[in-house]
Amino acid sequence: MARTAALGLGLGLLLAGCDPGDGEPLAGDDAGEVATPALAGGLVDADRGGPPSPLDPGRDGVVAYVLEWSWEGAREEEGAWVFETDLGYTIGIEAAYVATAMVAMVPCDASSSGASREGESFAAVDVDGTGARVHDGTSDSSAAVGALVEVIHDAPVALFGAGLASGNPYCGLHILSAPLDAEADDGAVFDNESARFVGWWSAPDDPEKHVLEASINLQRGSVRPLDAWSAWPEAVEIPSFAAAAMTITRYPARAFDGIEIEALSPAELAYEALAGLVQGARVEVALP
């Protein structure tokens, strides 16, 4: 399958004032997933070999977000990406799409983004992965918002957008999928959908193929740690004045792990697979 560059950009900037304050440590979907190191001033030199967080691009530094897909663990067979899950199911994905609506950095001291409410931090508000309360008055100026339907089976690379750093060090990244009315690069149309999967599946030790047609219209988000340093992305054109670039890679062949497919409705299956996509995302950091 051809790898194409999806360069229709959602370049909206969500600008919000940020005042320092006391807050809870950063947390992801799983407890202890992201630690809260001591704050550091200035960008960390990637040549030092240390972890990429805390990362401080400086106030109003431009942070660009690159979205990628990796079919690691899958093989191409007769027009489908075929892989086995950890529970022994074989899945063939012929077409798959996800609607990406927002990407934002998460401060190490989450309350520094003005997100504290009843003792909850920015990340703690989203600890269940739904993202529902993140949008109830909670934001960071680094947020990029858009309406992008990604064509997962073509494994595109896309520059989603950019945001302005708040001036506070960051230890994580929040990615959100939400229902959209939008069209993908291949012509597929989303009508209030957040994810769609088409193909087939077979149960462990049973070669019979069953039709897989699953979609969902609920949002799903996840706060991810800053995993590693990387080279500056070359697959998309990033503004020369950007202070940092975040590459967010999703792994579809791992998204169905832990799912007992025959026990779920199509909507439930799509929701769990969407959760697997955002919760399994890897974030790499590059400096110019």
C-alpha cells in the first residue's frame, strides 16, 4: 500500500493564558505512567542523551505536531493489513480511519496551565482517557485543533498543526479523537464519526473469517509521556521558526490487543480499538 503524505492541515491555535500555580503530578491513562521531574529552564540538548522531559520551548515558542502511523507487527496480504493479537485473534484491516481533533502539550506542573479544579490537574481530568472534562474550561496554549480524518491503512504522515508554548516545562502530550463531519484524502466521508474499521477477523484456532465493520461516534483521548528524542521530521514541511516538533506514532496492529472480539458489539469494538490507538501512541521530540 502506498504511503502518502496527508498535507491537509488543521492549523488552528487554541490560545489560553497560563498562570503558575500548585497542582497534582502528571498522570496518563495508567497510574505512574508519566513522572514529574524537577522543572528545568530552557531547551534540553538532545545530544546529552537524557530524557526529552521536562521540555521547555520557551514562552510563545512554536511547537509543531506530526502524526504518523506504523504497521509494525502486520503484513500485507491480498489488500489487507494482517496481524495477530495477544489473545490469538487474526485480524485483516482493509480500510481504517480515525478523526483527530486536538493535540496539546501537558505541563509537568499541570496547574500551571490554569487547569486546576477541585484539586484536579490537567492530566488527572483526562485520566480515564475520554477527554470529556478536558474541554470543560481546560486548555494549554500549545493546543492545535483541527478536523482531520486520517487514512490509517495508507499510513500517512501529516502535519496536524502547531501551538504556542506557555512558558512552562512540559512532560507529556495529549491527543484527542472526536466525532467529526469531514472527508478523508481518499474520499471516505465521516458523518459524526471518530473511528471506522473495515475488514475481517478470525478466532484463535479457527480459520473461519468473520466480517469486521465497526465504527464509533464517541471521543477518546490519552495523555502520553515524551518517550524519546528523534531527528527533525523530513516527511512534512515544518515552519523554520518552530522551536520543537512532536512526532506522534500510532500502532494499529497493537490496538486490538486485549479485546475479546466476539463478546463486543461493532460499536464497542470500534471504541476499544480507538482506545488502543491513542493509548499506544509513542511521542518523539525533535529540536531544530
